[in-house]
Amino acid sequence: MPNFETVVVNTDILILGGGMAACGAAVEASYWAKKQGLKVTLVDKAAMDRSGAVAMGLSAINQYLGIAKGENTVEDYVKYVKNDLMGIARDDQVADIARHVDSSVHLFEKWGLPIWTNDEGNYVRGGRWQIMLNGESYKIIVAEAAKKALGSDNIYERVYICEPIMDGDRIAGAIGFSTREEKIYVFKAKAVLASMGGAVGVFKPRSTGEGLGRSWYPPFSSGSSAYFTMAAGAEMTCQEVRFIPVRFKDAYGPVGAWFLLFKSRAVNGFGEEYMVTRRSELDNWGPYGKVKPIPANLRNYLGMLDVSDGKGPLFMETDEAIRNLAKKYEDDPKAFKKKMKELESEAWEDFLDMTIAQALLWAASNIAPEEKHSEIAAAEPYFIGSHSGASGAWVSGPADIAPAEYQWGYTNMTTVKGLFAAGDASGASSHKFSSGSHAEGRIAGKSIVRFVVENNQEPNIDDAKVEELKAKILKPMAVWEEFSGFSTDPDVNPNYILPKMYMFRLQKMMDEYAGGVVANFTTSKTLLEVGLELLGMLKEDSQKLAARDLHELMRAWENIHRTLQAESHIRTMLFREETRFPGYYFRADLPKLDPEWEVFCNCKYDAATGAWEMIKRPIIRLVD
């Protein structure tokens, strides 16, 4: 086995991740840290320019309130978010992000992001909360500001963080390895911000074979935030909440611009508009079936019912939408042709800005959106705290508005001393999207500096524990070296399991027992219990993961991270004894909404013993 060099990096503040939250934290923390003579270091699994959910670009910023111009209020946004998550949201966190998000958007524009404006100079709205942009370089622009704030000497790219390093009950740093060089990195820090994204690949994707690895949420997001915070002993929240977006089928092109900007309809294979024909079903889901906009999971559910009844597939009427928008020009053939060309261009640009694979699939399938509708479908489940999901760490709220039960000293700090979380790593504050994640990163960045100023002690790190973690990280390579000669086919060996085979087992198990695509997003107590038993066996086999090189070592650790995310999900779905989120998952044995379960379902994992604690936390409303 290669002889890995150990690189020790000492810093005051450690930011893990390179996405929007991490970039926001880097800008804010660097500004305040310099005033205090503190060092900020950022570590990213990828390269910051194209790291995170905005990696390919984006055609809209989905959270912009327009507070200064009186377009919306913070209270409006809090109501929207908690209604969309069937009542499960932290009002204080959502409000804190909402009151800061506009300033992040204004920074983006200052840094050079081309946001659409109308003749009056106002941002062009795609919906009540969305503004449109030419966003193929969105992440590059935001990352450039973060890199300038940090300085190149304080950025470590292509380093995969595996485990937290603890000093008793306080975070003391993180350990990982380079995906390009034979190096183990030990980062010692007085405080750490987890912002490593959510998780994809826990469930079997719809796209298989040549499309394996294609997903809506970034395929390189492997649950590292959840693993890191759970392994450190942090309390987690909303681990039962997974997000299932309805997207253009097979290439996962987002549908938001088509619904909001192009005013398109979605229909079933019989030409029926399921949001109309199934509307009475909304009466079964308490007050949340009656709010506007209809919660995303319920919109999903109505379409899923049609598919279950054999009325599929579902289509987005792109051709009809474009014709309707151009209709008022019909009396002027030249103006009509010009408008159609403009709308056609916008339709393609929507995907070229952020989901190039969808534009390629349209071309490959001979689909011209102005001439032919396109199929849509519910994707596989994702774990994401920034969109219409809510899974993540339970963090302290802002001192000025958070109730005492939600506040323990430092905004966005988890229940572990010195460990902060933002973006997809923090839970119960969904619908922050890209701009809100950046704003939350800035909030956490300022807060983490204050923590270090007030708790400025060097961490005490056990060298023996570090050596133990190094051996754990490199174990898959040691397993390969020891057993690779046992069989002639490297894929078949009784002494080890390769990362791809492990991933297939995890995805198949979650798909069938935890309510994936093949199970029509439906599960039950019995299914979940069988899934938990199978997951236990898989965890045993994780000790036999083998890696032939650095790339496979990364894949092995991605699987380890996904597995803990999967276990927390199953255990929390079992704990919540109701169906709260039809359209995201359905408990066949408990098929109704139960007002008694309008609570946060939290959990804590003990890495030393493997034990879990399940916790109910009350929902305290700040806005009616």
C-alpha cells in the first residue's frame, strides 16, 4: 500500500465545503476574522468554481424578497415555507435567512452576476419569490469573491473530509485525504462549519445504465454534512424529510421556469390536468391542502395518483405554453414569428444555463419544445435542507427572535460546542435555495468568529486517535492489497466489496424498503424494519470495502457517509407515526395526517456505541 504523507494544518476557523453556504461563510468570516487576527481555512472535496448544487449554473434565483421595495415581507416568507413543509419548519431560522437574503443577491449583482431587469430597472420575476438571470457562470462569480476573501494559501481543494476530530464534547477539527495525491490531511481548528451539501445516491436513481450518475441534485453530494455532524454527536432534525422533485424525465431538467415564467400546464397521458381533476384529494390533508401555493409534495402526490391509476405518463405542455405566450401577436405574422423565436430561445437557454443534459436529450429525442410536449416524472429521493426538503442539523437560532428552546448562544451552532452548520447541512429551514444558503453561510460565518473570540482555546487532539482515524480512512486500500489476488475477477471476491457493488446494494435496499421509485414512494413499519435489518448487514460489510486507488477510496467513503444518512432516514420515518409528506413518501400503514405529530422528529447518534436516541421537539410559532 502507498505510504501516505500526513499534512497537519492549524487554523482558527475551518469551513468544510465549497458550495453556496461555504462561499457565503468564507466572505463573512474572513472579513471579521481579519479584524481579530484569526485564520480562516476552507477545504473542498471539489474545486470551488464548480462545487455544489449551482455547479452547472442556474436560470433563476429562487429566494429574493424585495423587502426594500415593499414586494414581500419576512412574515410572508415564513408562512410560505412552513405551509410548503406541512407545518414542519423553524420560524426563527427561516425568518433570519429571509431578512438577510436580499443583501446576498445584491452582492451577487455587484460581483458581476447578470440578473434580468425590466424597463423600470426592477428584477424580472419568474414567480412571487423568483428572479431570472443568465446564470451559467453563477457559481464561478460567487466562488471568485470567496477565494479573494480567503486568499489562495487558505484554500484546500480536492480533499475529501472523512471524519470529525473531537476534544471531548467539543469539535477540534477534521481529517481526510487528497483525491489527487497520497496525503492524509489533519486540520486542527477551534471551530468548524459543516457545509458539505446534502445527499444523492442513497436511493436508486431513475436513470440507470449509461445514465447512471445523472440526477437532479449533484451526484457528488454524498451525505458528508449529515455524516460529519452525526458522527460528532450533533442532534439532527427532519431526517425523515426527503425531497422528490418532479422534473423533465431522464435528464432531470427543472420545471420551475415552465410553470412560473412560461405558465405551462402539466397533464396526464389522457390530456387531463391532474391539478384540476384531483383537486378534491387536497381536502384530505388538513389546512395544508387549502393553502396557496399548494405544497410541493401535494402537487407531486396528485400526479403520482394518476400514474398509479395507469393514466401516465405525465407531460409538460411546452408547445401550448409557448403558443399562448405568443398568441397576442398572431395578427402580425412578422411579430408572431419574432416572439416565437424569442420564446424558443428562452426555452433552450433555461436548460443550457443549468441542465445541459436536458437540452442534449431534447435534441437527441427530436423534441422541439415549441412543437411537442415533453415527459415529466417524479425523481428519486434526495436529502437536501435548502430546497423543498428540511433534513440537517438542529442549530441554534438568532438571539433576537429565537425562543429560548431554540437558542443556545451562537447562531447556527449545532448542539456540539464549536460545530456550526449552514446550507444543506442545517435542518428545518427549507426554501433557502442558492441565495438563502449563501446568506445563511454569511450568518454562520459571522457567528463562528464570535464563538472563537469568546472561546479562544487551542483544541486538545489525541495523537493516538488521529492515528486510529488514519488507519480507518486507508483501510479500504489495505483490504484491496491483502485480498486482491484471491480471485481472477476483481469484481467477485469473498473477502471484499468494491464501492460500486456496495452502492448498488444500498440503493436497491432503500428503493424497495424505504419508499423509492420502484415502491411508488410507499413504505410501512414492516418494510422499514426489514430495511433496517438489511442495512445492518450492509454496515457490517462496509468493513470490507476495498479501494484500488484514490478515486475508489473516495467512492468507498462516499458510501460510508451515505449509509449513515440512510439509517437516520429509516429510523426517523419509523419514529414519525403518520403520513405527513404524501408525494415525498407515503406510510401505507399510517396513511393519514395526525395533528399530534405536528412536531420536529429529531435524532442523535452515538458513534462510539452505534446507539440512537429519537427525540420529539415542539414547534414554536412566531408567525401565525
